[in-house]
Amino acid sequence: MAILKNKRPRSVLLILMIGALNTITPISIDMYLPAFPKIARDLNTTVNNIALSVSTYFLGFALGQILYGPLLDRFGRKRPLYVGLLLYIMATIACGMANSVQFLWLIRFVQALSGCVAAVAAMAMVLDFFPADKSAGIISLLILILGISPLLAPSVGSLIVTIFNWRFVFFALAAIAFVVLLVIFFFLPEGHTADRSVSLMPKRILTTFRRILFTHQFFIYAMAGTFSFAGLFVYVAGSPAIFMGEFQTNPKRYGLIFACLSIGFIGSSQLNHLLTRKFRNQEILKMTLTIQLIATLFFVADIITGWYSMASTILFLFVILSCTGLTYPNAASLAIAPFAKNAGSASALLGFIQIGVGGLISAGVGAMPVRGTLSTSSIMAVSSLAAFLILILGSKLRSRSNLPERNIDLPKT
């Protein structure tokens, strides 16, 4: 499996193109959030039922990772990208034509299943074009690009809904994906040669994933990072009910709050770029998980005691989202570092775990008997505790193990 080092464009341009791929999923989620009340009215259902379309998107996104990982290793990066993005565009247009909430759930699943190729390829390309010891910093820069979406997407979605209607939000998403597809076709080099020795037989694919999963370094950091990062999914699924439901904010104000809270996630990811120059990834991850756990526990206590307000809710969410901006790049970098020659499969499995677990956890926001801030904060606290325990206990077990952790070349057969 050869990496094409002689075809690198300038790093900044390359990061921008990979970052554009990485924004497809967040804008697909964020842009239609302000339209929840209008979608619910048009489809004769509730906002909570519309929120389930976020969870079905996460589920499709998670499953799609497993499909695209081996394809990206076998056929190179660009050919699967073309197919996946074309299917995403068609599914997105179909979302804009939905006439029932059940169809919206289904087509959002298909939309995610096809469009997730962009995120898988983006993560794999980090290892294609950059050394492993720089990957956490590169991922942080990608988050800066990705951060444009939560800053702008809800506001853009609110504007579209105001001028036209919610269906045009999906038509706009399809147009954006088409532009990204053109850029990738004409300007992005192939980062990885096609490797026909990579098997597409289900049994062999599952064997490869199993070996990746049970590599100590991958398992510990993937799972700890996943439960920490789940806080972001819970926030996305629960924030419309909190701010537009419980606190009665209008869509425009909600978009502004969403953008302001996103600054925490984006800002901390850029702080991470500086921290990695002075501290090890493991040290940053442990300290951040500690802060996140404390913040979520205080958030729950604030709500149970009845002292909470919209201001305190925003403050706690800002701290929690800031923590995810630090845990995500460090955990991802540590998890996939041993698999430079199997980056597609490793990043796919990592994405499957992160999105799958995050999606299931976020579904609990609507399933819990309590609603609003108590539901969201409680799930965040449990998830943060799980992340902290996995890292602490896993690190102790790993220190007693002699298993290899770097440059693991998995067999193709």
C-alpha cells in the first residue's frame, strides 16, 4: 500500500480541501436545526420526533463508516468519494421532498450512509499526507475549518427558512456537496494508491476490524474519546428542546446561541494545537476528561437544585463542548497512530464507534422520562464518567502489556 508523497500540494491548500470534506456531515446536521418547529408543523408531528432524524442520521453515518473503510483502502480515496457524494446529493434532495416524519427518518439514514465517505476519507488522508506525530495538530486545524459550520450553518438555515421554507435547506445542502465534489475531482490528488490485496469479503473485513479494535492503544483511546465526544451529540440532539422548547427562544436567537457555544469547541481545538507542542497527547486527554467530568456533575447538580437558568445552562454547555474540542483530536490521533498502512480501515472503525455510540447515547435525550436540561445533563454526566474510567483503568492495564502500539501492518488475508 504505497503513499503518494510526490503529489502533495501545498499543505494549506490540502488542509482546506480535506476540511471541506469534513464539513459535509456537520452542516447536514446543523443547518436544519432551526427549522425543527416548522418541519414538525408541516409533517404533523412533534419536535421530539423530528429530533429523532438526528439520531437516524448518526446511525447511518456509523454504519457507512464500516462500508467505506475497506473501499478506501482497496480502490484509493477518490473513487469511493465520487460514488458516495453523488448518492448523498440525491438523498439530500429527497430529504427536501419528505412528506412524513417516517420518510424523513429513513432518508436521513440513507443520506448519512452515503455522505459519511467524506469524513472517513478526510481522516484517512491525514495519515496519507502528514506524519503520525503531527496528526493531532492537523486534526485540530481541520476542526477549525469544521467549526465554520456550527457558526454559520444554523444562521444560514434560519435565513433560508425565513425567506423560503425548510425544504430549501436540503436543496442548499445538495448544492454545497456538488461544489465540494467538483473541487475534489479537479484539485485533490490521490493520497493512496489502490491496493487490490485488501479483501472485500465480509469475513476478512470483520477480522481486520476485530484486530484493530483489540489493539490496546486503539481500544482505550477510541472508547475514551467516544464517550467524551458523545457530549457533542447529546448537545446537538437536545439543544432545540432546551432553548426553543424550555426557554422559548426563537430560531434566530437559537442560531446565535448555537454559534456562540460552537466557539468553545473550535477555540479549544485550536488551543490544542499549541498544547501539543508542550504536552503529550495522553496528558492533555487525561486532564480534559477530568475537567469534563467535573463540569457535567456540577451541571446536573445545578438543575436538580433548581438554581439553573439559561445563562448557567449556556455556561456549562460551553465548558463541556470546549472539553470535547480537546479530547477529540488527541484521542483520535492516539487511536489511529499504529495503523499508518491501514488508515482507511482504522479511521472507519473509529468513526463507526464514535458516531454509533454517540448516536445511541443522543437518542436517549428523547427516550428518557425527563426532558430538556435534566435529560441532556444527566446523559452527559454518565458519558463523561464512562470516558474517564475507561482512560484511567485502560491505561493501567496497558502499562502492564507488551503489545506493539506503532506501525501495525495488518494482514490482508
